[in-house]
Amino acid sequence: MSEYRRPENRDHKPEDAYYRNLIRSTPRILKSDTDDNGTWYKMSDYKRIESKIQRNTEHDKKEKNDRQRMGTQFDMAPYMDILTAVVTIEKINEEQLLLPNKTLGFVIYDSCYSEVQSVDGTLRLLSGQKKMIPNYSCSLFPPQVGIIGDMLSSSSLPVARLLGVYRFPQISHGASLPALSDKNQFPSFARTTQSIYFQPYGLAQLIMHYDWTWVGILASDNDFGITGSQQLKEKLIKSGFCVQFYEILPSQMTKGKLISTVEMIKRSTATVIIIYAFAIQVIPLMEEIIMQNVTGKIWIGNSSWIMAIYTRKTIWKSLHGTVGLMTYRIKIPGLKEFFYGIHPSQYPNDIFIKEFWETTFNCKWPGNYSIKIAAYKRDTEQTAFCTGLETLETLDKTAYNVDSFPTISTMHNAVYTLVHALHDMLSCRPGEGPFINGTCGNINQLYPWQLFHYIMRVNFINSGGQVVAFDQNGDVPALFDILNWQLTVEGIMECKKVGMYNPDTQGEKEFIINDSAILWSGGHLQIPRSVCSEPCSPGHRKVSRQGEPVCCFDCTLCPEGEISNRSGSSECIRCPEDYWTNAKRDVCIPKGIEFLSYDGYLGFIMAIVTTVFSLTVVVVLCIFLIHHNSTVVKANNRDVSYILLVTLMFCFLSALLFVGYPRNMTCLLRQAAFGILFSLSVSSILAKTVIVVLAFNATRPGSILNIFVGPKTPFYIMFCCSVLQVVICTVWLATSAPFPEYKNIPEKIIVQCNEGSVIMFYCMLGYLGFLASVSFIVAFLARNLPDKFNEAKYITFSMIIFISVWLSFIPAYLSTSGKYMVAVEVFAIISSSGGLLICIFFPKCYIILLRTNINARQNLTGNQSKIIKY
């Protein structure tokens, strides 16, 4: 608490020894329920600085004795805060830069970790007297301009609510509960410490950074622990992480509660455990952890205890590898040197300096009341006496570490915030002020709400280089250090800064951590795992176990057409239409394009067979041309035979239109060419058969068939029979022509020709079947005609092969797909064409080349006039 006194004499400057008359205030004591009336400290700019102390000495002794009987210890952290406030105020008064011709004074009350004591001290301040008079002020204007404190959120809440009624400024250096940012409930509250609102998110970022999906949470039983841990839990669950257990730690940790909590930790499969509590719960918990020899756990801490238990060497072993957040702290120049220069001889009026010395050096002052307490505890023989020759600078950091006090820098900022606000108010020019009619605040008639207006607009850089400013909620920017507890081989514990969390920075700089600088539990550099089930490998997805959290799952292979290309995938990703999965289901690979290709063995073999048969036709044609005057060639209508051979050659070659990548032109021509060429071939065979029948039947007397016997008859038959097929194909191409089609199926893309109109396709095949059937019937009827070179029998066999092939083709064609469907049709073309070639022409070539005696004219049976020669 602070006040102003006008200096009576400005001829003298304050002396350098600002801390000669020490603090006459009870520091915060653990587990203490003592009453404190408070003590005023008024610092004036006189020749010497004097302290007026009003306190009952007998009450002091009784309070300390009670505290020692309760087994409590001197709490050093708040004592350091008080010293920081005093030395900062003295420095401001000495420099006279911010408050020229003004002297800053203060009065200190102890809340004793009690909300009741906090409210009691607040009411005394508001009353203006030692005696508490609720809702009444004994002076028109309060002697205090602002309140700094309390450190705890639990105590700050009722105080801030009470001070908000009067709009009395309150600046807290330690209360971090997010609820205090609500200006509707706490309109005159501000703080130089950071709100813990972002701390749960920072811890969640840490958990998510290492992908610890299976964690446990221990939280203290108060607003700080419950609110923060619930916020952390919700963030983790929302991000897909799981909390195996959530346990509330009471303020007073009983032995039974400690044992049950540690047993639960031992049974837990979670490696990482977050402790969102205070040192008062963490210390006994860690001691029990050591007693039960619990190892392999990674503790994640928050700022309320991560540095507060640094001096507890007995629990270092269990805390090795701990990682946590700590509010960003700065080093105030000169403050560290001041703390190491403290000595009881310099401050004989400080009733706590000796107790501080005893706690720090673990000794007892001769004649001090603490010796009696030691005798009461039966350990006098183990107690060393303090000599006064001890020096703080030689102490190990574990016994006295100035850097471990978490709120000395925020206390320094709180004092300077109040001073800068006073400076801004005193610098205000009448008519340019922020209040009604441009008025300014008057130091002699100061209304507290006027000062709070300036507090909210403070913006300065402290001596450590830190910018101090408040947002609209009275909060300073949030910034956290990430610390790692590392136990060295020499047995020294070091808290190393390994990263930073800045929630005000968006993107990559929000959370920065150096993984390689962290030493984990057991001295390992490898990042530990904390999962219920190991992440599914690429190519697999999670399958939840019934009745268990989402982090406990089994892994199953992705179905065909879907992949997971990273570990821990919950769902599989479907591949694009032109891609398919590999065998491991972790990569989408381009689908293979399937068609009857020359590169494939099937297409290559069929192309070779087609070429061989085409060349064979050419050879047969050459034989016929060379022996065109032979009896066999002339007896079987050589002109029609030539046409049939040429047509068969093109029938074989038409099969090549079905091999290769389907294109518009090949799709358009191949079925039409096949249909027309085969209709011409079958028509030629039909013409040859009909001519044989006509030749033998026209010789009968009075036969009317003589009019049909002539050299042009076979050509008329071939033309008439094939022209109908041309019409069918023309209509087909004109109405629904075939076209290339891409059929997307699993594993591949089939490129094929869509026949357009299936009806027209089967009409074309049906017409070929009709011609073949007619040829078969006619040839069968003419098989017994008396002619040595009668080929009706061979034509009959050829038509049987032709019809059999194409009847087998239909079910085979319908039951296959892709290149095999095309291969079936190519095979049918080659087989049917080969059947015609072999059955009709090979016997004749055999006679021409090997049985020349049969080919002689005199071996013909019957009358010479029956030889058919056209």
C-alpha cells in the first residue's frame, strides 16, 4: 500500500542507507492462521529515514511459537517480494525522476494465505485507521493511492471484488486467475503478472508437440487448479488426445491420499503426467513417489510450482526430466546484488532477518527463541549456531537462488506501474486532462478511480528492458519460458530454458522448443512415448475398441482404393479415379492402362499369327496364279477363288485393327471392315457352292436353271449378299458409331472401343451367321455331286468351323472384359478365316504341288463337258 507525504524540507537529500530500518511486517507463512493488525511505513525525505513500528511484541512471540509448534517453515518467497518492494520504493525516492518533490511511502499487511485476513486488511485500509470500520472511511480522501497485492488469486478475488465497489486501484504481482480479467466483476484490478488463461493452452501445445495422446492430470482443489486443469483437459480432448485419469489434490495432503494417488500413478499406463497444482501439494507427492520408487514418469508442471520447489534437494531424483512452463521473468539490474548483500547486522530492527538467516544457513542464533523450539523437538545436539560470518554469495543455488523467486520482477513492475501512473497524473495540464471539462487528478484531493485511469494507460520500459503495458482487461502480454529440470552427474539440478511459448504471436513463432536440449527422465535424449495404443503404420487406419477411449484402438489395413500415407491415420483417403493403391496401401500409384497392345505377349502373338496367315494366303494365291491353267484351279472357279483368297488376306489383316491403342478411326473401321470382309468371303463361298449345284443340275433336259448358269452369276451372288452387310454397317456408323471408351475399374483403366449400338453389332454378326448357314446347307446338299474336284465337302467343313467359332465367340465375348474381350474377337477372326483357308485351299494346293497326276485332265471323271471352267 502506498501513500504520499509532502516534504517539509528539501535542503537535504535522503541518505544512501535506505534499508537501515527494516520491514516491520509478518511475511506470508505456510499453514499460519495468525491475526495481523498491520504496520504502517511512512518514508519522508528527512535527514534520516525513520520507521514507526506499532506492534505487540508479546503477540509476535506467541505467533512465532505457535507457528513453530505447527511445524511450519519460514516462507522466503514473499519475504523477497517485500524486500523488492521496499528497495524499489527507496530507489524511486532517491532518484526523484518520476516523482520530483514527492516522497513515496507504504504500509504492509500480511494476508497469511487467508482470504479472511486479506479482506480484514483491506477494510482497515479503506477505513483509514487501524481499527476496521466496514463501509466507512475516516477521512474524506484515503491516505493510500493504491494497493499492491495480494500474491494469491484466492486472496485477490475477495479483495478485488471489495475494492471494485469503491473503484480503488489494485495491482497484483502474483494473482494469475483468468477470472480476474473480468472488468464487470473487478473494475479496478490490474496485474503485472501474466494471466494463466493461456497457460493451459501452452501445456496442451507441449503435449501435442510430442504427440503424447495418453496422459494423466493432477490438479489442486481450488479455483486455480480446477479451472486451469479443466481448460487443459478440454483442449486436449478437443484435439483428439485422451486423459487416462483426472485427480484432484486437496490442499492438505493426508498420508492416505498420498498413498492412493501414487498407487494410481503406478497402475497408470500413461508415461506423462501433468501436475496443475501448487508446491504445497507437489512436495509431499514427490516425496511419496520416491518412497515407493516410482520411475519412468515424465512430470509436466505449471508456473505455480515449477520453480517454487527448486531448493528441495530430497525430491530432485523424481523430478529429473520434468518439463514445464514458467512465466517469463526479467533480471532487474542491481537487485541480485542487493539480495546477496543482506546481513542481519545491517538491519537490526527487522524481526524476520534472523529467521531468514536461520532458514538459509540451517543454523540457530544463540539465545533466540528458535533454540527452545529445537530443544522441544529434541534435536538441539544437531543444531549449528549462526556466527554472522556466513555469506549469502557462497551458498549453493539450491539453498539460496535469487533467480528462483518467481514474483520479484512482477513486484518491481507493480511498484513502477503505480509510480508511472502518479507521474502521468501529476504531469497532466489543467484543461487537457482526461476527465470532465479537461480536468486532471489532484494529489491533495485524489479520487482512486482517477488514478486507475492512468494505471490502465501506463506504457514504459523497465530497467530490465521489458515493456510494461496493460490491455483492456488490465493484463500484461502473456509470455512463458519452457524449462527442463536436468540433474547433472555431479548431482546438481539445473533448470534450463529450452523453449518459449508466446500466445500473442500467431503461426510458427507461437511455440518454440529445442528438442535436442531436453534431458528426459533417466537421462535419455530420446523423446519418451505416452500412448494407449501405438500409432497405426502407413497403410492402416484406427478401429476404436468398444467401451474404451478413442486413443485406445486397433489397426486395420485400408481397403482397396484407399490409402493412409502417415502414421496414426484415423481414416483412409480414397485415391483419385486414375490412381490405385499399392500393396502396402500407403501410396496411390497411377493405374495401368490396359488394351490389347503389341507390347504384350497376347497382342504380339496374335499379330504374328495374323501376319503368318496373311502371308500364307499370299503364297496360296501365288500358287493358284502360277497354276491358273491347271485342272484343279479351273475346275473350282478360279476367279471366285482369287477373290476369296484376296478377301481372306484382308480378313486376316483386319484383325490387326483390334491390336494397339484404340483411337477414333480404328474404333470406327474395325468392326465395319471385319463385317464387310467376312460377308464378302462367305458370299464367295456361297457363290462357289451355288455354281457347283447349278452346273450339275442345269445339264438335265428341260432344266430352267440353264438361264442362271453363266460367268457373271457368282459375281451377282457375291454382290447381292455383301451389299446388305454394307447397308447394315453404314446404318450402324451413321446412327451410333463405335468410339474409344475409358473404363475405370480397380487397379487399371481399360481403354476399349465402345461398339455404340450393341443391336447393330449383333445384327452384323447375325447376318454373317445367316450367310454361313445358307452356305453350309447348300454345300451339304451338293457334297455327293459326281465331280472329282467337287469342293462341297470342304466348304461344308469350313462352314462348320466358321459357325462353331462364332457361336462360341458370343458367350466368351460377353464373359470377358478389357483386352481379353478384344483378344477373343481377334481369335475368332483368325480361327474362322484360318478354317476357310485350310479347309478350302490346302487340299487344292496339296493336289497342285504334290499330286500332279491327279491334276491331269484325263483323270477327270465323267464327261469332259462337265468340267466347270470360268
